[in-house]
Amino acid sequence: MDAIISVKNLSKTYASGQHALKNVSLDIRRGEIFALLGPNGAGKTTLISIICGIVNPGSGIVLADGHDIITEYRKTRSIIGLVPQELTTDVFESVGATMSFSRGLFGKPPDDAYIEKVLRDLSLWDRKDTKIITLSGGMKRRVLIAKALAHEPRILFLDEPTAGVDVELRRDMWNMVRGLRESGVTIILTTHYIEEAEQIADRIGIINHGEIILVEDKHTLKRKLGRRQLKLTLRNPISRIPEGFSEFKLELTPDGMTLVFDFDANAGETGIAGLLKRLDERGVDFSDVNSSESSLEEIFVNLVRNGN
Ligand SMILES: Nc1ncnc2c1ncn2[C@@H]1O[C@H](COP(=O)(O)OP(=O)(O)OP(=O)(O)O)[C@@H](O)[C@H]1O
Ligand SMILES: [Mg+2]
């Protein structure tokens, strides 16, 4: 795999004693959109901040395009752009000046055409002379994105880009993210929402309590998430699955008391209705039915939806 970011055995303990990252290893592929999903306090911002050189790592190694983020800090910072979770920019500057200044900081020559393009893409062009302090929250967020793109980074981090953002900005942002990906930029974003990760990302990583729980291709993850089981407790034990059920993915527990049916909850037709009808026709009586979710879905529900 061609990794543009390679994180190896990264741990971080803040001065407060908080273990924010525990032995995290993760590779980000060149050119992908990667969503880091996890509840509040999981360690998402800490991980991103370390890669971007804002927070010191405790132990471990991080390479960005083959360069060590500690010993080759200037090089790695120049290829990385960060849209931070919190608004942090000089609010008394104008929109255009902030972007030009940021570009200059990275030693890039002025390029008015590029700056105009980014500001237009973010619907900020008519505000280029406006002081940031006078902008609304959503507009300030657009400025942060413009600022992060000022030096034409090859890797863009977006930390909670859609928190508190309206539909229009979200749409602009996703269009921009897709456009950047097409031009070869690698994008890593954090989110609390599985739906959002599913919409935009190529791969999804789940982090909780400072540990990466899983990293999976979006489509594989969707398939796994959709897999459910229906358990039918039989009134009378049977020794094998009767004839006439071959089209159903059925298993019989060794005690002969339970039929387990695997189905895809995402499919339009789960097959449950057909199975129940067939059981009735064949005189297989059952006393109880229950459905279990895949363990992955349990992880999601517990960790992500309920916040844990
Ligand atoms: N500067 C800091 N000093 C001490 N502890 C910190 C600091 N920053 C973060 N933490 C702690 O480290 C843990 C991870 O925090 P982090 O901000 O990385 O989580 P997160 O996944 O980004 O959460 P959120 O979804 O709320 O943004 C938390 O327990 C947090 O309280
Ligand atoms: Mg965060």
C-alpha cells in the first residue's frame, strides 16, 4: 500500500495524566478520503494535532510522505493543511489578507489567481476585504478552510468540519473535498456521524478511548453492518434442517433447538417473510423469535451513537 501518512505505535499522555492515544498504528493511503469516527474525547483531535505538528507525540513515529514529523517538521508542515475544530485565526485581519499571509508563511510565492479560485469555491470572494471578526460562525469556518488551503497542501485534515454547519456549507464543503481529491489531495476528516463518514469517505477508521478499533473500506463496512441474524427457538428439537429450505442461509444449533437465519438488513428484501411462510407450510413450529445485530453494529451503536 502506498501510504502518504504512516503512524506507528503512537501513544500520548497529556500532562494531566490523560492517556489520549494508546499505541495507535494507522496508514492513510495516498489520494483517499479517510474518515476518523469516534465519540467525544476519543482522541481524534489529539491524533490529528500530532500529525500536524501542533501537539508533541509521547512515543511512536509519524511519517508524512516519508518524512518524519519531528525531525523534518518544516517539510511535513508544508505539505499538510489543517482545518482545526476550534476557530483560531487572527480575527482582525481581512479574509483575503489572512489567506495571503498564511501562504507566505509557508514560503510559497504569491498567486492571486489561486487565492481567488479558493475564495470563489468557498463563496468567500465577495468577502475578501471583510474583517473576519464581523463574519458569522459558518463564514468563519469557510475562512479556516481557505486558510488551510492557502499553501496548496497535498494532505488536508478537517477536524469536525460539519459541526454547527448549515446544509449549504456542508454541500460546498463536500464538493470542494471531492474536487481536491480529484486533484490528488489526500483528505482526512473526523466526525461523530457514521452516515456522514459513509457518504464521503473511501475508508473509515473507528477510534475510542485512544485506541483504533477498526479500519475498513466503506463498502466492506456497510456490508458487515448490514448483516443480522434472526434466531428462531423451536417448539420441538429437530435433528437437521428440513427439506425445502435450501434458498435460505440457515443453520441449526447443535442442540437442535434453534434455527439461525443470516440476512442482510440493508437489502430491500430480507427474506424473513418468505422464511416464516415456509416454516409454517412445512409445519416447523417455533416458540420465540429474536434478532441480533452484528457485533460491529453494536460497537457503532454503543460507541458512536450513544457517545459512551
Ligand atoms: N491539552 C490537553 N490537556 C489535557 N488533556 C487533553 C488535552 N487535549 C485533550 N485532552 C484529553 O485527551 C482526550 C482526547 O481528547 P481529543 O480532543 O483528542 O478527543 P476528540 O476525539 O477530538 O473529541 P471531540 O469529539 O470532543 O472533539 C480527552 O480525554 C481530552 O480530555
Ligand atoms: Mg476533537
